[in-house]
Amino acid sequence: MIPVLLILVPLLTGLTSFFLKNERTVRSWALFASLVTLAVSLLGLTLLKDQQYLFFQAEWMASLNSSFSVRLDGMGQILCLLNAVAFPLIFISTWRSNYPKANNFFALMLLAQAGMMGVFLAMDALLFYFFWELALIPAYFLCSQWGGPKRIQVTFKFFIYTFVGSLLMLVGILYIYFHTKDTSFDIASFYKASLTAKEQTWLFWLLFIAFAIKMPIFPFHTWQPDTYEQSPTATTMVLSGVMVKMGVFGVLRWLLPVLPDASWAWGDSVSTMAVAGMIYASLIAIRQDDLKRLVAYSSIAHIGLMCLTIFSVNNIGMQGVMIQMFNHGINIIGLWIVIELIERQFGTRKISELGGLAQKAPAMAILFVVIALANIALPLTNAFVGEFLMFTGIFTSTVTKYNIWFTVLAGLCIILAAIYTLNLIRKVFYGNTVELTVNTSDIKLNEKLALGIIVVLIFWAGIYSQPFLDVTKNVSTDVTNSILDKPEINKYLRK
């Protein structure tokens, strides 16, 4: 029941939004819909957490042996909660933003939420692919219709990348489908598919490239900074806060357990790509003068650390990744909210054109500093818990000979993140005001509410993270064991 409602509520309310012509009405309707979705997600975590409420299966495409099978397990609960929390925060914080054809804008936003819910819940490979595309299609229109002056060429680049990735994924899914014992798209059948080492290798790269484009991982990242820059900020929040997690989720749910031998064999290669991307993105972020591009490159580095941890195949690290997906989503949305406020008030995102905002807007400065420091994993904040677990997992990994090197190089990126984050805070919020910022006004009540909720979540998850650990414990063990229990890998580990 709960999984179906998580999909149906944003889907039906999104379709209804197309027919609401009054801007204030559709804005209120979208916020109401997102709050209902959040309430359903919280019910699945608290009062209705028995399995009978968290699983649903019905006949869908019987001729293909594909069913409408959705389940809310630990990983799904974390990501569905992130998805459910993100949209009310986005709608509240952008309440004063104006969108031409607002009904279409909010309808597409809710449809994107429905698609992402389906991705995180699907237990059938064909259903997973269907929701993957359902989530991406609204994103194309949101970027192309409400984006910046270069939105058409940027959206076309985004489309080419994601279309190629989706096509590769579909080929991989169909090949595995024909090699299951019962010719089924069910996730259990995929986990037991009969595939040789050679087949696993090329299937691994088909699926990994599709997921790597969405995350994105170096060198498949080049669509991301331009898309984040040109998209309306509300859409950028969705893309970076929630949608990139589809790629990380795909690796955890559909890549490692389905293709364990290839995931282990090529783990060091992927880890090297992830580390290279982290260092590259961090160095580029230091040189950025555009707020959106700085945060975009920062996101590449954070996702790179998650990817590195996943292929370290360590239970502690896996839990860190699942927790960090939620934490990163919350923190990055907070950063985008402040960037939206700055751009709306001053008409610029250039760091060099700003300064001294803390003198005129102390509430915005305090809230932004907390969120920015959480984004670089300051102790007592949410990201510290996730990054500590991830670095522990990388350092103690037994499936790679290069765990020490990977830990050191990844740790270097923490220093680089501190450099560009503290420089950003100093240049934009402190020092003397400039001509552009001398008449700065502080943030409004709705903006304080959204940022205040994020700050509360930051400290709550940073100080008391046990609920997240409890939710992710079993699923992280299952993902790790799907690789470590293989005979060839066990033989390697015993050496």
C-alpha cells in the first residue's frame, strides 16, 4: 500500500496540476501534494512498517513475465524519504519565484517526483527502466522551457548523454532477461541469472556507463555543470539533490548484486575513475567564480566518494553511502536555496561581484554557513557521520590492494573542499559590502523556514544517526555479501 501511494500521490496530483490555471492555486496544490507524499513516507517508516504494508505486486505485462512489483526496503526508505522531504523544501523556498505557465512547471516537477519514487521502489527490471525514463522526461522539459539563455543547447547535450545511457541500460537489461532461468524481469531472477565472466564484463560496462552518466562520474560528467547552471534553480535542486542518487542507487541495487564477479574484477578501475574525478572536480571548484558551477563541481566530488566507497565493498562503507545519499541531498538543496535567493535579489551569481552579505542579511549568513560547513563534513553535522563511515570502509577494504592510496587521495579532497567552501563564505558573506550589496535585505519567513528545517535535519542526523543505521543495516549487508560470498572472491580474500 505505502509504495503504491508514494508513486500515485505525486503522479495523480501532477497530472491534475496541468488543468489548474491560477498560479497561486497550483503552487498551493503542489505544496499540499508534496506534504501528503511526505506524510505517506513517514507512515512507512513509523506506524505502517510491517512488510504487508511495504510490498505490492500485481500483474503488469504477463506475456513478458514482468509484474508491477514495488517494495520499500531500507535503501528505498532512505531515498524515498529524501525525495519526499526535498519537494516541500523546494516549493516553500521558491514560493516567491515566478514561472511562466506555472501549472505546467509544477505538474512536471511532481511527475519527476513520481518517476524517482518508482525508481527507488521497483523490484522488476522492466518497471525500473520505465520509471527511470518517467523521471528523466519531465527534467528535459523543465530545463528546456524554464532554463537560462543557453538552455536549448545545454538540454540537447543532457538529452544525448541520458538517451545513450538509457539505451545501453535497456540492452543490458534485455540480455540479462533472456539469461534468467525463468525468463523473468523479477529482481530475484536477475540476481540468479546464468552469465559467464566474459558476459558479465561487457554487461557491467553497459550498465555502469548508464549509471555513471546519471551520477555523474568522471569522465561522463561534462553535461552536469552546464545543466545545473542553465536550469531553473528549483529544477537544479531536484537534479542534484535527488535525481543523481538514481545512479548511485542503480549501482547498489542492480549492478553489484546482478554482476558481482565483474563488479569485483573492475572495481579498482572504477575506483581510479572516481578518485580522478574527485580531485579534478575539487580543483576546478576552487577556480570557479560562478556560485552554481562551484556547487556543481562540489557535487561531482561528493558523488565520486560514494562511488569509490561502493567498490571498496565493505559493510561499514555501504552503510555510509546509504546515509550519505540522504545527507548530501539535504545539504546540496540548502546550498541551492541560498544561491537562488542571492541570484533573485542581485541578478548575479558571480562571487567576485558580491561581498559583505552578513552585515545586511545575518539570518541568511548564519544558515548558509551551517549548511556549507555540513557539506564539508564538520563534526556534529550529518555529513560527518556518512563520510566517517565511508572513509572507514575504504581504508579497511579487503577487496583492493590500493585501499591506502585511495583513502589518502580521497582525504586530499576534504582539504580541497574546505578551501573552496571557506573562500566562498569569506568572499560572499564577510568583508565589506560592495555597491551591489549595500542595500541587501534579509531572507523572508518562508525562506527561513526551509533553511531552518534543513539545519535541524543537519544537526539531528549528525548527533543522532542511529535510526539511519538501523534502517540501512540489513540491506547494506545484503549488497556487500552479494560480492564477498562468491567463491572466486572468497579464494582471493583468503590469500
